[in-house]
Amino acid sequence: MEDNFRMVAKTFFGFEEILAKELQMLGAQNVEQGVRMVSFKGDKGFMYKANLALRTALKILKPIYFFKANNEQALYKGISGVNWSKLIGANQTFVIDTTVHSEYFNHSEFVSQKCKDAIVDQFRERTGQRPSIDKVHPDLRINIHIDKDQVSVALDTSGNALNQRGYRTATNIAPINEVLAAGILLLSGWDGQTDFLDPMCGSGTFLAEAAMIACNIPANINRKEFAFEKWNDWDNNLFDAISDSLLKRVREFHHTIKGYDKAPSAVQKAKDNIKNANLEDYITIEENNFFDTEKSTEGKLHLVFNPPYDERLDIHMEEFYKNIGDTLKKNYPGTNAWMITANLEALKYVGLKPSRKIKLFNAGLEARLVKYAMYEGSKRTKFNPVNEDIEKE
């Protein structure tokens, strides 16, 4: 039986806890939360499973070597300490991704170049040949992380970031990252036990991620490839067995998932993406202006959306956000409404008091995920004064 080894799952700020929970539910060992990352242990099969199934991971790294370096000579020597011929052939390709937080090294490009030199020189000395760099489709993607004088060398098991699920080919002006969408849905408590609506669905990302969560469909089952498929120890049969076991855990869904958008082009793009994800049986998309709609289902409704903000679309902020609040208040009783916005100023115009506020980042902008609980009948929703404090939770 293969030994377990340590891995690191990278994620967004604010998702560490839900990623740790995902890993525990999958069966990971020694799960430990960090900042924008969670470390864990598992074997090769679990590495495949984590890449296929995790919804809130951006990448899975496999650390292979640690050393200290406070100058370029020590860095070169440390990288030379790895026997690279066990990982890659002289006729293959590689690329190095570097993150630096150090007073000793100022530029990640310089670090990548120095590490590349050490790897290439090792091959030249031993074989007279050298692997080449391929930034687009390398055989091996190496991750170097330097914190002060601590250098971590890891293999990138994923390749392209895991938000690239494989279903979204058509996008709008500012589509939400798929991992961010999945994390927001999990933070909101979405579990597929009610009807779901995204009233400003854009290219359909929340809809696709909501359906996959509801049906327990592996997040990356539509993805074309992972970096580990080019490794020397790639086990196709094991990967297929892991995929099959995950697909056997898919469950039925007995509610509705609906998306609205007022732009015909967005509706068409969303429909195309949902078709790519093989989720048409679960999702309906309609051309509709949210402000002209009302709740169309009995029982509780789970509503999640990413409204436009000034950075990306030309809207009249005050009026737009007031309309959001008015529509929810008048037309959507019995609804848990969750909204992410990077326009913190705009929240006060909604005119509703959020029952939760969670600090996140969307495309590098500080944002808030807010919840508005809209009650049925006599439980009147409480309002915020216009100067309501919207500081982070």
C-alpha cells in the first residue's frame, strides 16, 4: 500500500474552514488550516480524488523539499539538492511558478530563473542534455515558495487553476470565479434541500456550481486534464477507479434551480455553459429583469447573486441597490437572499438589515457576502437606517 504524503490545497481568503471540512468529508488525514491554504495527508489516489472533487481548492501542491537560503548561491545549491531526473526526463519540459515574501529575494522572476539554471545545469552535467521551458503546457509544473529564508519546493498536481472546471466557454464582462462561487454557496448553507434562484445569473456560474453541490457531482469531472497525468507515476486505472467511485455518490435533486438575466446574450451564454456541464436537467434560465419578478415557488427559496458593481458595469448605484432591497422586501417572502458585492458603500442603499456579513475578496477587491432573511407574513423585515455600519463581521 502506498504511503501517505503531505499536500497543500490553496484557496481564497475566507474559505479555509469550508475547504478543511471538504477535505475531512473526502477522507483526508492530518487536516490543518493556514492562511489561504489547508494542508493534509493522503496517498496518490487521494491526490487524484482531491483534484476531482474539491469545490473550494484553487490548486493542490505536493511539497517535496525544504531548505534555507538567504542568497542566490544558497538558493542554487538548495534546488540542486533535488534529484530532478526522478521527476522529469532531459527531453521533457517544465515551468516554475514562484511566490516570494522575503527581504533576501526581491523578484520572483529572478528566483524562477536561478532555480531553472540549477535544474538545467544538473541535467547537463549528468547527461549532456537539458529539459526545456514550456510555459503553456509543461510536463512538470514546479512551485517555489520563499518566506523569509525558508524555501519550499513543491510539484503542482493540478496544472491550470482548479476553477477552470471545463464547462464555461462563454463568459460575460466580469464572470465570477467558479471556486469563489462554490465557496459562497457553501458559506450560504446551500445543500440542495430547497428551490434556488440566481436573479442576475450572467454566464451561469452560480447555477452550475449550485447544481453540482445539490447533486454531489464532482466539481472537476468535466475538466480535460490535470498536471499529474504527465507524471512518471501516472496511474490511469487508479484515476478511473477514483472517478467512478465519486460518480457513484451522485444523488437525486428534487427541487428547482432557476436563473434570470435581463440581457438576451447573457441568457444564451448561460444556457451554453449549463449544456457544457451536462446540467440542463436541473437548471432553467429565463430572460427576466429581477426587479419585475416575484417569488414563483412554494416554501423556502435560496437566492444567491453577484450584482453588477461600478468597476465592471455602468449602473446608477444608489437606485440599483435600492431596487434590490425593494424587490426582495415586496416580492420575495420566505427567502434567504445572499449577495456578494465589492461596492461596500452601496450596501446602505439596499435598505435591509443583513443578518450576516462575511469578508471575502472578489477579483482582488475587498467584498462582503451579506445575507438578508426575508420572512413570510407577519414577521416584518427590519430596516437599516441609511448610515448603517457595514463593517466586516
